Amino acid sequence: MLLQPLAVGLAFTLASTHALPHHWAANTCKPIPGDTAWPAESKWIALNKTVSGRLIRTVPLPSVCHNAPFNNFNEAACTKIKTAWTDDQTLCVSNFP
């Protein structure tokens, strides 16, 4: 009985891997702003129109640990996010203004 769900899960995983765009299937990283695989601004605008302007542009909390693509490197903030990363409250916006 346990084998059937495992087989279905494996089949789904294999099928979905082949359905990924080539640049994602060959790469373990997801694209970020500035990458060639990142959609153009016009694509985001078109997508945003399909959801009545409800997309929210965010900046990942760990972006403070890198210079690009958001240009907001901050050593103190980076240390703080690294220390708190495994805390279940880390993603609460009030904890990281």
C-alpha cells in the first residue's frame, strides 16, 4: 500500500522535472533579478494586469548579504539575518524593518 503513493510521487517528480524550462532544469538555482532567465519588466507588468495590480514587489531578507541585484549590502543587517535565519519568527516583517 505504501508503494503506490511513493510510485505516484516519483512519477510526478520525474514528469515535472522534464516540464521545467531548460534553463531551470540544468541549473539548481532559481533566477533572480538581473539574471538572463529573469522575466523582463514588461512581462511582470503584463502578469500584474492579470491579477488586477495585486503583485507585490519584494526584496528578500538575505539580500543585505549581497551587493547585487538589490544594491543593499549591509554587514550588520547580514549578521542579524544569518543569526536569526532558523528562528520561526524570522519572516515576520516587524522583526526586520
